[in-house]
Amino acid sequence: MKKIILFFLLLSIAFGATAQDSFKKYGMKSCIAKKITTTGGHVTEGTVYIDNYGAFECDIQTIDVPGFITYDMGVLTRKDRIWTFNINEGKVQSKESPNPLSDFNLLEITDEMAQKYEMKDLGEEEILGKKCRKISYVVMQNRKRVDWTVWAYKGFPLKTIVKQRRQESVIEVTDFKENVPIPKDILNLIPE
């Protein structure tokens, strides 16, 4: 289960940071979004922190294995670099790698991106009182098709459904605050 959650967490944030300074990933300077992820009946809670229009993005999920362990795991993105990490008993362990999806930006969808990811505009719907653009797309992960549907507000997904073969994950933002200060401990979680 941990691998499945990490896989979807990685994919959801990897679509975030762009390697280009000339455009923004999100149409807001910052946000803090509380979310719930449901995968195969298992529910995890998490928080996404966005700063500098998406140049910094941190997605933290709390993993609770009853009677065994509770810890935080997540993904931090700074433009074209990505770190996966665990926080256990106050200690951060991380691994850095290039962001393989640094060209992905729901705020500014190019024709090339739309073709590469088989994107379809499914219209508009309201989520949390925000007008969202509903978009479907496909990502090939290790030669396996992963189907995504997102409801994006200013480029930020307020709801996401991810399907790979018979596995489905639903990620829903439950509380959303935009243009708010990001806590310094989050911004400094993994030094640049």
C-alpha cells in the first residue's frame, strides 16, 4: 500500500514544477490545501503547500499504520528538481532526482503538451465554490497507461481521479486557502 500511495503522490506533484522561469505553474502566488486521498478503500490525509506561483511545491501525507508506526512522507518540487522524503521522529530522509514532468502546466496548456498527454477539455465544474476547468489526460508510467481527470482552479487541482488498470485513487481538497504565507519550517524542510 505504501508503494501505491507514494506512486500517486509522486505523480500528482511531479506534474507541478516547471523548468521555465518565464511562466507560472499556478495563477496564485501561494496556497495551502488540505486534502484526502482514497485508494482502494484506504484513506490518507495530507497538505499541499505552494509558493512563488509553483516554483516551490510540497505535498505531505501522513501515513498511519495502526499499532505500528505513524510518519509523514511526501514530495517537494523546486522547478525542475524533485525530492521524495520521509519524516520519522523529526528526522528528514530525502532523495533528489530530476522532475521527469517539468513541462506539465495546467495553467498554460500548449498544443504540444495537449498532444503528448492526449488532453481533453471536459468543460467547467465548481469545486469548493471555485470555477474549475475539468481536464482529462494520459501519462505513460513504465509503459503502463495512467488515466487522469483533474478539476483545476488557476492550474491547481482541487480534485483528481487517477486510474491505472483496476486501481483508482481519488484526491479531494477539503480546505483551500490562496495567497497565504507558507510556514518557514515547510519552506526550509529540504535545504536548496
